[in-house]
Amino acid sequence: MSQTKALLFPGQGSQFTGMLSQLGLSNSSILNKYQTVIDSFSNLIGMDLISLIEDANLEDKLNQTQYTQPAILFTSYVVYRELIYSKYDFSYFAGHSLGEYSALVCANSIEILDGLNLVYQRGQLMTTADKGAMSAIIGINTETIDEVCESITASGFPVQSANKNSPLQTVISGSLEGIEKAELRLKELGAKRAIRLNVSVASHSQIMKSITSKFSEALDNLEISMPEIPILQNVSASVPKDLEELKTNLINQLYSPVNWVDTMNKLSTFDQVIECGPGKVLTGLGKQNNLSVCDILSLEG
């Protein structure tokens, strides 16, 4: 009987200098296959894409969202093409936030160069929104977090759940004042930790609604088709029925939570769930959601 497998693509926070080389994917015999894409995108951003990923002197750039997003997407795509594509059959793909775009590219919904350009634009637009903050809340249930955030938002300080990562780990996002008030209140209610993230962009919060119109225009100018492998989208934790729903979910994802717990629940009966990309963030979250997750690094041998 055939096994059911799912492939997960990581999002921001997974990046690190030398992502490709650590995975054994930085040699010229591999990268030459992608040289046209590398050159075209490098011309767009005014720096060499591979240097952005591999050069420690460009670490500050790598951690800026407009560069982080395409760097992770490209790395995940090369991992998929070189280590996974010919070895496994998958029933579903899923990506965490930015990782949803990696999933779309690998599922042949969006061409790789178009995908890189799109997430670069996405990152640029996100930096134009009002500044905010994000904080990882550990050790308290999502329902309590949502109630606290709704109360604080109603008092004029917008804050909300952004990444529902596991039953006891939720990242909140919003205005700096809203984050501060939510951290204080949730600690009073029993949260073990509130870890402020090193970002100034309030991803997956209502603050991002200001950029949805321009991002929608970018999507409209993109050639996109239904994925060849079903993708569980962040907003719905389900597979879109058509292109209109797929695009709407991508737009809504800007200011809506990543419903990762619901996504993991959908995959709970699968035989194997594999992480495709840099780092081990999703492997850790999979274990927190009681999944048996195989980290991509173990596939190299």
C-alpha cells in the first residue's frame, strides 16, 4: 500500500547565511542549472542572489524582509529540485507564511522567476505599512490569546494572533502598544514566556491591510495556474477550489493568521511529513503538533 506524504516549506526566520552550502547545493554544477533565473533576479534587486544567500558580509541584507523572502524561496526551490523531486510522491504541500509561495512554485503554479519577483514585491510592500511588532507567546492556549488580543484591539491598540504554530505557541502581531499590553496581560494569565521578535513589520496583522490593493495588482499581473499538487493554504488550512479562491487566500494571508495547527491536524494521519528548505523550524513545530516529521537535512545521505 502506498504511503501518504506531505511536504512543508518554511517561512521567514528560517534564513541563515550559507543556506545553500550547508545543504550541499552551492557548487557550480548545481547552480549553473538556474543561472538564467539567478542572473535575471540579481539584475532586478541590484545584487547577486547567491552572494545574498552565501556571503556573511550581506547578512544584514539577508534579514531584510524584501530580500529574506526571495532568498528562502530560491533555497527551498533548489532543495526541492535537487533533493526531493525525483525521490518522493506527495499528496499535499503546505508552506508556513512565505513558504506558501515556495509551495506554489514547486507545485508548478507559478514560475520560479515570477515567484521570486512576486515575493520581492511583497516584501517591499510590507515595509511600506505602518511599523509594528511581533511576539511569540509560549505556554498558554490560543483561545485565551485571541480573547486578550480582541479586548486590547477594541480599546484602540490593534494586536492579533498571527502564527498559530502549536497548541501552546502563538505569535501575536500588531502595534507596538498593543503588543506590549498583550504581553503583560498574557503573562498575568499564565503565559510562560513572551519572546519579542527582531522585526519591525507586523506580519499577518490588520496593519497589512493597507498594502492589499497593490499586492492584488501584482497578483493580477502574474501568470498563475492551479497547483499540480494540492496545497493547504494558511488562511483556510484547506485546498482552494479554484484560482479565484487561491488568490483571495494569498491576499487575505497578509493580514490573517497562519493557521498552522489546523494545517498540522489535516496531516496528522499521514505516514510522513517532510520539511523542504533551510533550517528545522517546521520540524520542531511538527513535533509540537504531535506529527512525525522528517527533517530535510536527514535526506542528504
